[in-house]
Amino acid sequence: MKRMLVIAGAFVPVNDTVTLLTYKRLKHLDCEFDVLLLTGKTDTSLEEELKKDPDYKKFHFYPVADYDSTISIAKPWRLPLSLINLNKYKRAALRLAQKNRYDYLYTSSVPGISHSAGLLVKKHFPEIKWFASFSDPIKNSPYKNDPYLAKRNPVYRLMFSVGSELYMGERYENDGILADKLIFICEEERDYIVSQHDDPEGLKKKSLILPLVYEKDWSMYRELTEASRPDNHPKRAVHLGRLYGLRKIDTFIEALKLMKEEDPLLKEKIIFEQYYEIQKEALKKIDEYGLQDVFKVFPKVDYREATSIMKEADILLLFDTIMEGAPVQPYLPSKILEYLLLRKPIFGVCLDNSPSYRILKKYGQYTAYTPEEIEKTLKTIMTEEKKFDYSLAELQSENRFLEL
């Protein structure tokens, strides 16, 4: 059987977008996998799914270090240990490649050091076929210009900048594009990333689009596909995830202001719930406009609780990255997959240059951006009983996986 070296940072049963994406892309292949691992917190519900999944037996794990001790961007005081572990990670990749004969190599841009480790292996073993996966853009990422960082003290800013460079430095993307095949989750992400490099057309020719998918036999997904549609009074509209940087909700708050001015009893008809981080400026506006009774903020929840909240919601909110005037917006929130599986109203606050807009329109869902458009769209969603009976076949992982 063919053998693949997987250098992708954390891996399932750690539960995040990249770990799940990597596993779902690889599990269907007729291959044995050696996974160079940065260990993280186990998700018990995901662990139970993996115990029942026969494909998981094909994966063999080689832990190097703890993920949080290796990636220091959120805790820059860990920089010395981070540097040690990043170098350990690269050296361990080369040792594994020297010890075993691999036919294939898979790397991920989260963390970026994975691509550099992959390039090191490729240079020593050029016969290996290398697949490099890209999540969010690294080079010229608009998110690197975070306005909140300027408000921190100079020492923190310096250490944060160094930590960011170690985690998502441009050199990692420069290394990754040298792979034999490049993998992206959507066309917009591919177009943005290849446009940052020489010979974009050449890079496109060796690119694959492998979108977000689900495992139909996993109960964590089956619970979503089989969930009944609720009928809450007042209606519950929920958003799960961080609101930071370019993921702003300014126009949404202005729309709620308009709606409450028109209907002071708006809270009896609909409540908006935000789970996880939100910009301080947005909170100030909510207070200033007296919207605390219709827009409520809650702490971050784990995946199991998040899916329960999604199932109980009447409306699923998606606050997209906003890049006005840009020819393409390359970011796609991963929650859009779980949202689609529920076949209930999804409202995306987005522009028409984004993958979210394209996908939501494809499935007959709702989008708007200006306050007036948002107000009008919300009123439509609240009053009409639109049924969503689209097929989920295209979103199943066995139909969309990596082919060697």
C-alpha cells in the first residue's frame, strides 16, 4: 500500500476547521498515513466518531510537541519555547522521511511551518509527490493590519509581530507554492493567493479545489441533517464565532437600530445571539442604540454545544469578511457547512465578491450588506416560511476527496 507523510500541525480528535478538513480529505484514500503531530485538546464527541470509523486505523501518529507551546501568536511570552519546538518539528519531519519510504507528502498552511518542513523533505526526496493545502491567505493578508494591535503597549506589539511571523510568515506561503499540487477550499481563495505570486496561471494549473464537506455516517453531522426546524417565539437568530478585524457588523447594528425605531417591541419578535468574541466598538454601538434587549452576547461554546444552539435557532447568521472594492474576497467561514446541513434560513451579511455570497445564493439563501438591505431581508425571513429541500449529496466527503 502507498504511504503518505502528513505534516499538518494538530490532527483529529483535536477539533477545528483544519484538522477535520485534513482528515476528511485523506481518509478515503487507499493509503497508510504517518502524521507528524502537534498535540492539542481532545474533543470527546469527535473521538467517539473516530473510534467507529475504520479509516482512522490507517493513521499512525508521531507527536513532537504541544500545539499551544509551539504556536505563540496569542501568548508572545512563549516565543523562546516556540522557536525550539518549531525547529524540532522541521527536524522530526526530515527524520521520518529518512526513516521511511513515502510516496506522498501532505502539508497545511496552519501552522505555516508545515509548508517549510514539507519543502525540506521535498529537497531531500524530490521523488515524493507533494500536496500543499492552503486555508486562509498568508501573503499580504488583510487581517495582518489589525487596528486593535496599535492600542497595545510597544513590547507586546513587538512580541506579537514576531509571534505572527513565526506562525503565519509570508515565507511559509512562498515555500508551499513550490509543491507539486496546491489545494484550496474555494475558487476565490485560490485566485487571491496565486495572484500574490509570479506565474499565477501556472499555479492555477497545478491547483485543486476541495471544498468543505461532511461525513454522512458520523452522528455529529447526522444530528444536523435530521434536525427538525424549530418555531421559537420570539425567533432566535444566532451567530457562532469571532467578530474581529474585517469581520465587522457595523451595518447590521445600524439595521437593528432602524428596526427597533420602527418597532419598539422588536424583542418580542426576534432576538439576536452572538457567541464568542465581538469588537468593543460594536458593543459600544449596541449600548448607545439601546439594543441590549435584542442583541445578546455570550461566551464561546464547544462544538457539541454550538451544534445544539444551531439546531435550536430559527435563523443562522453569517458575518463575512468585508473587503469593499476588492475584486475578490478570499475568506470562507467554515461554519457555512454546518449551517447548510440544517436546511433552515441562513442570512449572510456579505458582499458579492465573496465565496459566502456565491454559495448562499446557490442554495437559495439570503444575503445583504447595507442597513436598508439587511432590514428588508430580515423582515422577509421573519415573515415567510420558505422551505429548503436542496440535496446534500455534493457536500458529502466521499464525493469530494483528494485523488492521488
